[in-house]
Amino acid sequence: MKDNESFDPTLLSLLPDVQFLTASPLAGGLTNRCWKLFLYHPSNNQSSHYVWRPLTSTAQAFGINRTHEYQLLRLIDGSKLAPKPYALLDINLNNNEQVLIVDWLEGEQADQRFTNQQLCQLQARIHALPLPTHRLDIKQRIEHYWQTIAANLKSKQLLSIYHYFDNQNINHYFPDTCCHFDLGRYNIIVPNDSDRLVDVMNAKVIDWEYASAGDPSLDLTMTILANALSPEKAVKDYCVAREASDITLVSTDEWLEAVNYWQPWCEYLALLWYLVGYQVWHDDDYLQQAKQLELKLKQLVT
């Protein structure tokens, strides 16, 4: 596997009962470039679609671990919320390169017909899933991004922001749950016949590469920012959904306090993520997003 993440069908020889039919690159995907596969299984005379999710040095720059993703998808398989994992291939042990193959989910990307309230309901469903064994350490992830970013991208202002957050202790608000950490509509699949409002129970979630155990209020904050939600309304909708799921709940005020606390941390993490993205993909849009977040966060250190 090369860092251009091209698909190599010869690697399918590592799998039993598989014959390669077709492959096509998938649009979108900011962290990595995936492929849609069409494979034939001689044992049952069936053909199925899958997604080829590579791990190259490009994806590793973002802190992705396909083994963790595979283990999590197996753990939550009974929920029907996520694609079923098919195989995990170790293709270059020296460079820790892997490929995760998961079932293809039929449907379309959610749009505004999947309401903000439904987003929060879906978030609560994810937080009720079994707890993964691996946990997000936000300071560790920040440090990974920081070490990945080239020195010429680290302005004096960014260095001040880095030292500000590095000197802060992390607050812990709620017991760990299963967290997705990238729950935007772009990662939600709904039935194709979505001319009307979608039943939230029919929604599926893809791209679990950042998912892990963690503080659910941190995950909720990331969802609020990713979808430009009102924090007050999102917290209220989320708490109602959690109460309906019989999950132990504290006051809405405490959840809003947690969201307000996590917001600058999430913005800082996003700032570093965009700088890594710029370094990897050389896309000026990434750099522009990073600069906007840097300007927003500079008020913390002035």
C-alpha cells in the first residue's frame, strides 16, 4: 500500500472465499480515502458490497488505529447502528499498515430532514452502546497532532495557545461511555426514500475511526460544533433522549456547563487537526480553517 491510498486487489488473496469483481473510490472522507468493493463469495454464490478502509502513514498522522476501530465495531455489532466489520488485514507489519473491510450500508447521507433533535437522540443511542476498551486521552491526541505538525506552521500565537492548554488540567464530568467523536450528518446514513422525515431508529452511523470510550459531554460538544447546533437546545434534547433511555442523568445545567467547558478544547483539537490536514493534503482550505480557529482562541492567551 502506498501513501496515495490506491486500492490493490492482490491483497484480497489474504482472505478466504473471496473473488474480486470491481472497486471504485469513494468521494469525501477527510482523514483517509476509502474504496467501495464488489466481491463474490463462491461458497454461497453471493456477491456483496464492502468498504475498503486503509491505514497508511497519512491516516496515522491523524491518530487512526484500525485495530481499535475493528474491535469497537465487533463490540457494537448487535446494535445495528454501524457497518458490520468483515476483516482486518495486516499488510505491512514493518510500517504498521492495515486495511479494515466493513459492510457497505445502503442509503444516502443525511441532510436537514434529519433534524437536530434526531441528531441528539442518535447521540444518546451511541452513548448507550457497550463501552470500548480503548479510551480517548484528549491531551495525548493533542500532543500527537502537535508533534506531527511542522515547525514552520507553529506561529508565536499558536505556541502561546499550545502552552495555555498544556498547562490546563482536564475536568471529568461524567462516567465514560461509547463515543463516536465525529457525529456529523456527513457520517449518518438514512434510507434512500427519505422524502419525509426519517425515523431515527432507521439511521446508521459510519466512519467510527475516532470512536472510543470517553466523557459523553465531550462527544456531545463535538457534535454540537460539527453541526452548528444551539448548545442550549442540543443539551435539552440530548438529556430528554438519555432520560428516555433510562441512563442515569444529572441536571441539564451540569451538562451545559460541561459543554461550555469542552468547547475551546474541541476548537483547539480541530485547529491542530486542520494543520495536520494541510500538511498531508496541501489544501489551502485546511489552512484557512486553522487560521480562523487560531484567531478565535487567541483571546484565551491575551
